[in-house]
Amino acid sequence: MRRIPVAGPWITDKEIQYVTDAVTNAWYANANMYHERFERAFAEYVGAKFAIALPTCTSALHLSLLGMGIKEGDEVIVPDATWIATSAPISYVGATPVFADIDPQSWCLSAESFEACITPRTKAVIPVDLYGGMPDMDAIRALAQRHNIFIIEDAAEALGAEYKGRRAGSFGDTGVFSFHGSKTVTTGEGGMLVTDREDLYRRIQVLRDHGRQPGDRMFWNTEVAYKYKMSSMQAALGLAQLERIEELIQRKREQFAWYQTELAGVDGLTLNKEPHDVRNTYWMVTLVMDQKYGLNKTQLMEGLGKQGIDTRPFFHPLSSIPAYEDSEQAHLARQRNKVVYGLSPYAINLPSALRLTREDIKNVCDCLKDILRHGEN
Ligand SMILES: Cc1ncc(COP(=O)(O)O)c(C=O)c1O
């Protein structure tokens, strides 16, 4: 039986041509030709002054924190519902992650909870544009400005999303993106950091290349730093995908509309929201089930899995997973974060691979409706 995948890219001849050209020609004096084109096109698309291509989004988060000088004793606020890549780099620099609750509509960082988590030690906040949606950026930015807190916008899942006409990734001191194989634009593995701040751009260029100044030919390291670079084959793939970005986003939006149509009229289901001032790019179509169905996310995933349909759980609260559960901050978060704890056990990501057809999505929805009617078996 063919399984319906939860995520996956849309690769065309254009991508194959660009990568073939890179592997053939992007060497010697041309070694950076695709990086330069990809970074320039990306910065322009997002609406930022500078972009730096990196091996992952995790490294972009790490470099953002390093560039801002965040260190042991500092606190950084993250939403409790996100992938651990948002918070792990906070520990890499010796600082402490603080887990704030999410907003019940956007599922992104709640501005109210962010405010409640601020202490004199808070140095940065990392709002996450979850599943292609956007948080209340005006409120988050106003709070960050008032308390002198850096913003690192984690737009890993939201390339092309918009808030009040402005693109995801352009709201912070830095914005970070992922091109992991599951993402709307992929380079296999890869990431990008964008910023308008020339000081951060210059500092991060040194930090990501073993403490060398850009253009250094004497292998002269001014400090011990990191090696975070993307290959030219990946940059070529990323450029080809970026040149197709509107087509890729349109497909995502179309798939979401198919789900909406198929599930219309089923009581007690909530899908991703798109408020009037947001353009959601629906990286993952996400379903929250009413508790009246008597099913949790594990049971729903198992039921769909038996029908050949792959899904993912809505992010478990970071404060609930073994990596953090014993920390003092996780203990506080478990008492405070009512929204994420009320929602996460009953929510899953539905298949959102770019190559899924209308028929695939109808099949997923038919199975889903059947399970909701009759229970898991
Ligand atoms: C919200 C979020 N942040 C960060 C990352 C990390 O991205 P990468 O795997 O490219 O390091 C991901 C990737 O899955 C993500 O979903």
C-alpha cells in the first residue's frame, strides 16, 4: 500500500539544472556564485538588508544568540509549543530558556504570557511563526522595545507568510529560516539568517567562519568560533526553489482549501486560522479535535497510520518533554501554560507534502471522518 507522506518537497527540472550547474561549475573563483545569488534573492524576498546562508536554522539561532552576546545568567523567552531547535541553542550559549504560553487562535507566542515571563534577566525573545501562521507581532515588538529585549524571529516554518503586509522573518533583530527536507522551500538541510543590522551581520560573518574576517586569505583567526556554511549545491537548489516560491505557496494554500472543503460540516474540528491581517502559508495543515470525541492525538495518529496515512503530533509542550521536564522553568511553565496543555494533546499535523493531490486529501479526510465516527478501530 502506498503511504501518504506527512511532508515532502516539489522538485522540478529547474532545481535539477541549477544543482547540476553548481556541481559542474561552482568551484575555484566561482565557488560562491550560488551563495551570492541565493542570499541576495532571499534578502530581497523577505525585505531585509542582509542574508547569510547556513547549514541549518538551528545554526542561525545559535549565531543570533552569540551575535547578541547572550550568555550564562541570561534568560530567553520562547513559546512552549515549538520544535526543540528553537530552544536548544539557548542552552548552547549557557543561557536559560523560559517557556511562555501560546495564543489560542494563532497557536504562536501569547503576548500576554510573554509579558508575564519578563524578568530583569530577560535578554531576548524568540517568537515562532508556527506552521506558517503569525503571532501578534505588534504587541510582541512593543513589549520587547519597552523592556529592551532582542527579538529573534523563528520563521523556520513560515517563509512567505505575512503580517500586516510585511513578510515573516523581517520583524526581529534577526530572522531565521529552515530549508530542511520537510519545509516549503528545501535545500535538503539548510538555513538562512536575515537582519537589517549591519553590526550583527558583520559579527555573525566572523562567528560562522572560525573567527576569520570575510575575504581573509591568510587563514588568520582572530578568535575561536564556529564553522557554519552551506554548500554551493544546496545554495543552487535553494535559489531554484525560491524562484518558484509563489507557486509553492499557492500549492500549500490550495491544499489547505481542499482540507477545509472536505472537513466542512464536521463538528468540533479546528484548522489553522488566518486572521484578516495575516497571510498564512500553511506549512503543516493542523487539526485540533474537540475532547468530545474521546480521542487523543496518539490514538488519532495510530488510527490514520493503520490506513497508510502518516501524520505528526502537534508539538508537545517543551516543558513536558524529558529534555526539560526537571528544570525549574519547566516546572513553572507546567503550572502557567493552560492553553498549550489544553490543546496539544488533541492536535495533529495532517499530511501536507507538496506533491499530494486533491484525491489524496479526500482520502485522508474520509479516513479521518470514519475514525471520528467510529473510534480508532
Ligand atoms: C520552528 C522551528 N525552528 C527551528 C527549526 C530548525 O531547523 P533546522 O532543522 O533547519 O535546524 C525547525 C525545523 O524543523 C522549526 O520547525
